[in-house]
Amino acid sequence: MNIELTNLTDSKCDLERLKSLAHFTMLAQGVHPDSELNISLLDEDEMSALHLRWMDEEGPTDVLAFPMDEVKPNSAALGPSMLGDIALCPTYANKNALKVKSSLQDELELLIVHGVLHLLGYDHLEADQKEVMFALQDEYLIEWRANR
């Protein structure tokens, strides 16, 4: 996997862990091993601008996913693809982490899995979709952390 990760913030987090988890999630979903993914950590101003432009919602958010190729789970046989871009906002994510008594790193790891799943077509608008997506998030985080 070619995973580009850029931190455009002052937030301190383990970028290699985030890349490793993105790689793990992509492989677990059957994405071709030569596929590509871009991840950017952005400040609240930049995330707010993206949130408004693409979702027509004001203010920052924790994660946005922008799919490129229409890649679905178990699509490795189709060959390499460009999954897309994941934008993370560490300062916003940290607010969520504090609410649930978690760390910024743990929250960013959750958001990496969440973002990859969105790029692969998963959503959580409907209750049944949410159940599937959130169960996969939990499963991948537990399995990946157990093997680290």
C-alpha cells in the first residue's frame, strides 16, 4: 500500500501507527495491496472550509473522506486503485476524546478506520448501516491493537 500521511498541524501523534492501521484496514477489506491512500491532518480552519464546501455544514468536524476510484470491499482482483483522501482534524478529535475519556491517539486511530470504511462505501446514516460499520471499526481496532 502506498499511504501518504501529512501532518499540517502542531498536534503530536504517532503517524506511523496511523499509517499501519490504515494499511491493516485496507487489507482486511480486501483492497489490492498496491492501492493508494492520502491522509492529511488539518487545523480547524482548514477542516471548517472543507466541511462547508463539500458537506454544506459550518464548523470543523473530526473526519472527512473523499473517495476517488469506486473501490468496494474485496476488490483486490480489480487491481490497484486510488482509494481517495481522508482529512482528520486533531484538535476537534481531541475534544471528542476528552468527552469519552480517551486519548487523542486512540481517537485518531478510530477515525482512520472510520475514514477508510467511508472510502469503501460504508455509511452510518441508517441504523442497520451504522451497526455494520461500527462493528467493523471495533473489530479492526481490537485485532490491530492486539497484534501491535
